Amino acid sequence: MINNGMPEIGDVVIHYIDRSNQITCYGTIIEIKKDDCFVIWSSESLPGGWHKMSHLKVVSDINGKVIKK
């Protein structure tokens, strides 16, 4: 995660909708274009897709630092 709180490539994230529905599915940011992130999710089929940065919460940055907010 960049110092300004924005996610970066390699960060582990969760989606705010999943969090509000008490679903735990982690994803890794693979690509960023403007305010959209391409995320590969850690489920059986490894689905990937584009998501707004504002809809993602970083839980661990690319260096392995756990984010507790």
C-alpha cells in the first residue's frame, strides 16, 4: 500500500461488499489502471476481474505488512 493509503500491485485485498456480508475471500492486485484494480481472488476457480479501488480494503501490503484498519 502506498503511503497515501491507495493500494498497489501485489497487495492482498478484500472487497467491502464481501466484508459486509461476512464473506472472507482474499485477492491479489495484479494490475492498476487509474482508479480500477484487476484482482485475482483466492477461490477454487481463481476468478479475476476489475474493481474500483474505493471498493477494496488492503489487508496486507506487497511487503507482507498486515494493515489493521
